[in-house]
Amino acid sequence: NIVQKADRGEALFQQVIGVATESVTVTGTAYELVQIQVAGRCEFVKATAAGNTSPGTGLVASETAGQCEDIDSSDLCLPFAICLEDGSGSATADTKAYLINPLNL
């Protein structure tokens, strides 16, 4: 499969399937291998509103590519995770979540 960073501002990239388990830098049109965790407990999710992400709430893509936020009533995409514990900041991958594999991968 080919994946992109989730981005709520881009219609084609709104549905999140999981969380990359490592950092990857792609240059030009080349592709890089990366592992994506799609199910189970994940302790390294980046949340846009970390410090304000509600445990027990579904998570969806945010307008900041590669980060997530709480689902709200206007969201059309399936949540990809349930927040377990809020993180410390928006640029820090420390929000804990249970990934629910919304696309049955």
C-alpha cells in the first residue's frame, strides 16, 4: 500500500488508517518503506490539541498534516483510534490511543 500523511484540509487524505512507527523522509518522487501500526495500543500519536484531547473520544485527522484531533459531529471520516491518555504538546508524539483499524487492514 502507499500512504500519505493524513490531512483534514485535503479531501483525498482525510481518512486515517494508522500511525507510522518510524520517521521517514521522502525526497522527490521516490517511495520509502515504512511500517504503519493499524490496531492495538499506541503510545506515540501526535495530537493537534494535546493537553486538550479527551480520553475516551474518537480521533480523526486534523488540519495539521500528520496529527489528529477529537472527532466532532461534523466529521465524515471514521475515527481511527480512541484516545486513552492525553499527551503533552502538539509537536510531541506522546498521546496514547487504542487504534481500531477502521479499514480492516
